[in-house]
Amino acid sequence: MAESLGTPASPANSPITPRGRNLAGQVVNYISEQIASRALKAGDKLPTESSLMTQLGVSRTVVREAISRLQAMSVIETRHGIGSFVLEPRREPLDLEMVPAATLNDVLCVLELRISLETEAAGLAAQRASERDLAALRTALDTLDVATRTGGDSSGADLEFHICVARATGNRYFVDILTQMGAALIPRHRVNSASIAHRDPKAYAELVNREHESIFDAIARHDPDGARAAMRMHLSSSRERLRRAAAESGEPV
């Protein structure tokens, strides 16, 4: 039987086209757009089947098919006897295959990526950082300082500092990318940066920590341009130190 038979008359302002080839798909798109625009938010209850039928001018069969698709997409959940509710959006991991940096050339390539990504992240963090964000950054820096003074492994605290900067942007995609980069982000345990740069390890670590402090200071005073400049200087200086050391040693990069 054609869908138009037994279907309520389509309201004049309905987004659904009665003669469309896929009415259920149109209902799915309509509800998805309502969620994207936050007219419907996570936890909100969808209108009843009867309300959707009247509002959109489609049959109960179409509404139920649309609801089934939205359930399969994990956009909504239906609680029997109560209704359908909007779910929190799923956070799908980015499909990044990050191999830990194992050579000097790998380190330089990662630094090039980080300069473009983290410079803007620092600027956004300076605009948006809360007191909680600043406290997390301070804790990461204090942990770095302890590791430097005791000769411990600082790579974990170093990574945490940069991820804290990403969190302070309020943009989860910065966090997702840096988290998935993981070990490739801070490759000190695979490539001894101080040795390559012909620096005393403790002095090298102290220099890097001072650069981190400059980034923190700019974020704390909510200076976006200063934070971008400090992050760019930090990462660019690391890149240039390693590049000069490679040239002196004759190592190809």
C-alpha cells in the first residue's frame, strides 16, 4: 500500500515532503537537526508518536521506523511505557595510527604538527581557562619540576601539561587528538633529546620547564597572543635545537 494512504495530511509548515521517497529518513533528519540545534538536548523526552504524526504529517509506521533508526544510531533510547529520550552524543575516537617517534626525523615531524596544533590551543586556553584549568596546569608543572630536580622521568607530566592546555580550550577535539598521539607527543623515552642537542640533561630539562612556565604565565593572565607566542617559541626552539644538533652530527633528517 502506498505510504500516502492513511497518512495524516501534512501541515503547511512541516519539514517532511509527503511525496518524498524515504519519509522515515526525513523524520530521522528532522529529529537529528532538532538535537544538533539543541532544540532537543540530552535527557529530553521526544514528542509522542501521535504528536510527531500530527506535526509532521506522516503515519505511525513512518514514525516507528524513524525511532528504530535513531535507536540503532544510539541517538535516542526508548523506555517502554515512558517514551523516547535523547542520549548524550557518542564520542567516537579518531582513527589515528600514531607510531611512537623512534628516530630524530620522527621527532622533528611530530614537532611540526604540534606547532600548528598547539599554538592555537594555547591561545584558546588563554581566552577560556577556568580556575580549575589553571590549577591543573600548575600541578603538572610542579610535577615536572620535581622530576627535573630528582632526575626522574618527566615525560608523563610533560604530556599531562600539554593535554591540560588542550582541556582548557573547552574544545574536546584538541584533547582527543593529543591523547591519541600519546607517546609520539613526548618522545624523550625513545630519543634522548638532551643528548642529541649536546646539553646536560638537567640543564636541558630546566630550560624546557622555563618555556612551560612562560606558556602557563600567559594563559594565567588570559593573554591569547602571549600564549600563542610562548607555545610557538617552546616547540620551535625544541625543533631548531634538534635540527642544529643533527646537522652537526651529520645525521640525516
